[in-house]
Amino acid sequence: MTERFVFLTGHLARTRLRRTLEGMGETGFTWEVIDIGVQVAALMTEPIILRRLPRTLAATRVILPGRAGVDPARLTEAFGLPFTRGPDEIVDLPRFLGRGAAPPDLSRHDVRIFAEIVDAPTLSMDALRARAHALREHGADVIDIGCKPGLPFPHLEQTVAMLRDDGFSVSVDSGDLAELRRGAVAGADFLLSLTEHSLDVAAGTQAIPIVVPAPDGGIDSLIRAADAARARAIPVLLDPILEPIHFGFTASLQRYAALRARLPDAGILMGTGNLTELTDADSSGVTAILMGICSELAIRNVLVVQVSPHTSRTVEEHDFARRLMYAARADGDLPRGYGDALLQIHDRAPLVQSAAEIAALAAGVRDANYRIAVAEDGIHLYNARMHEIGRDAMSLFPALDIAADAPHAFYLGTELMKAEIAFALGKRYVQDEALEWGCAAPRAARDKTRLAEAGPTKRP
């Protein structure tokens, strides 16, 4: 049966919504647009919908405006058919509908994130605990206790025990075999990094060895380690080591591919820090590429560090990237259209209105309230008396009539500066909404079943 979607909207968005749906051409559903009788679609409420929408609606699904402060679940119960929240902007509707009128499922992943505390010996127990809890909140599955060469770590056993008591999986990362043995005996779940010659360090404990090639051993060394672990009936993870760019990077990628070809079922780990930390590029893009490689090669473990200030969000980036790649792989699709958390500097669809659409809206304005929008030709500032276009905030300052209203001037200054940043970078600007920076600057989740609070210039 062909699905029939009903789209609820308001007066201002009705024409544009119809034009967008018509522009999609033939679809796998039929549709109808219903103007619920409010000027601005985001201002429709549940009582209005309950009062004005027929109960005998000929539809298989009702699509609500993304910013409408209503609860789709309550409306679904009241009408006996599914209500779904659509995207915030009409420009995103085709992509939304292309995924079956539902947001992508990013709840699943199959990659375990090891997050390293690199300076663990120098931290107090309280500081170690706080760091571990923060890393878990950001997406880490295993807390990696990073030891430092030549630096004593007298509280290593206490650290392992404390983190285990707090419910963490724990790995110990050291080049000192004695330190690794102490961690294993204390109850660590993983040891980094052993070789084919040092597997005995984990003997008699629950610790899973993570093995790197012995000096000059290459992939053959990892194969021998895997064979030895199999003979002892113990699990093992293999790490061919990802090298920095210009220091063996391409060859190291080839090692990962070759190892997977030779051991199709082996557990493999990739440490991503040699790329994210040692490359002057935003870590989100680097992470996306590396997690795409992990997805293709079935690498199910990654070791992440965030030491450099420019990688301060890289655990969160890895967390989103593993979900993005899992969803795209499950759909047999490209990793695009599943979320914008890694699109931190530029947006894929920055403009929500064209210059012509803004001009049409401006022509219908009858009040003195300033509206701000961004289009391909610049920043638009308009009300009933004026419509100016500029490329930066200061160029629009002379057009403002706000000398006697300091709070309003402050508000417009912040909004125009946001618009300037958005126009310069190719980001989406929506008046009264914060710019979206993805994982780089996460925003607190907003309860979309309620209308947003009044802005600061409207509060007493």
C-alpha cells in the first residue's frame, strides 16, 4: 500500500513546503499539506492540533514541523496514527523523507574505544577517577592507563582497583614489562603493548594481550603471536601500528589490510593518535577517514588519545564516527546524511532560504521587528521599513534604529556577528538559534515537546 503523508505547517511556510514537495517529483508516497491556522509553524501547539485537525484523517503518517513544541507520542495516541517530528528546516525535508521519514538510527556500533589517560602516574586518585568518568561520558568503553617511561607509578594497583570498582574496563599501557605484570595481577582487562615474545606477562590473569610486532618482525610477528595465543586458548588483539604521515603512514595502512586478508577473524586494534595528534588538521575529518578504514577492514578496537588542544573532542568524534560508519555500512550506503556531528566548520546545506525567498518574506512584513537571514548574496537585515544586505555585521550597523534600546542593540549585535560567521564559513544561520559546531562544541539537548523560552531581550 502506498503511504500517504500529511504535513502540518503554518501560513508563512505553506507555499515553500508545497514547492519543496512538488520539486521532489515522483515519490514512493502521496502527500497533503495542511495549514493548521497559525502564522509561524513552530508556534502550533497540541491543543490547536487536537482542535483543528480532523480525527478521520486519510493518512498513514503525519509529519510535524521540527521546531513545533509538541509531543508526537501524545498526538499518536490521540489520533491513532503515527505522528513524526520532521526536520527543523524545509530545505532538509528531501533528505529526511529519503530515509523513510524517520531519523537515522545511530544507537548501534561495533567498535570499542580505548581512551588513554596519558599522564596517569602524575595524577592523584581523585583526578584519575574524574578523568575516567569524563572519558566514559564522552564515549569511551575502556580506560587506558598510560604509564610514562622512567616515572614511578606506585599507585598503579590502586588505580586499576578503583576504576574496576567504579565499573570501568581497564587497560594498562606501558613499555615496562614489570609494570604491565603489576597491572595484570591487579585486575586489568587489557595490556598494551606486548609482543610475541612477552605473552607470558598476562599468564594466569584475565588480561587480554594487545600485541604489536616484535622489532623487525612485521606482520609475520603478529601472525606468530596470534598462533601462540590460539595454542594457549587465550584471546588476543593485534596492532600493526598506524604510523604518522611521512614516517610510514601508507605502509602501515597496507599492513592493516594485509593482516586482515591473512587473518579474516582476528581481533585488531588501531591507535589513531599518530594521525589525530601529529597532523595539523581538524581531528574530526581525520577521525572520519580512519573510522571508515576501520569499518571496511572490520577493525573493532581503537585507541584514542586527546592531548593536543586541537584534539580535545576526539573521543566524542570517534564515538559519533563509529555510529555513523555502522549505520552507513548496515544500509549499504555512503556515510553522508546520517548526522552533522563531524561537519564542524562547514555545513553540507548551509542556506535555508534563497535571496529571492527572503525578499518575498520581507515584502510581507508589517512590523518594525528586525529579521536576520543569510543567503548566497550575504546577510539580510529587514523589517517593514527597510531591507539591507551586507557581508559583515558592521556594514549593517548604520541601518539599525536602536540608539535608545541598549538590550536590543546587544541582541542584534550578537545575532549579526553569528550571521557573519555563518556566511563566511558556509554554516547554517537561524535567528535566535546557536550555530551548530557538531562534536566541537556540543549543545545541551533541548526538549522539543515544549516551546523554547523567551529570548534574553524579552525577559524582565
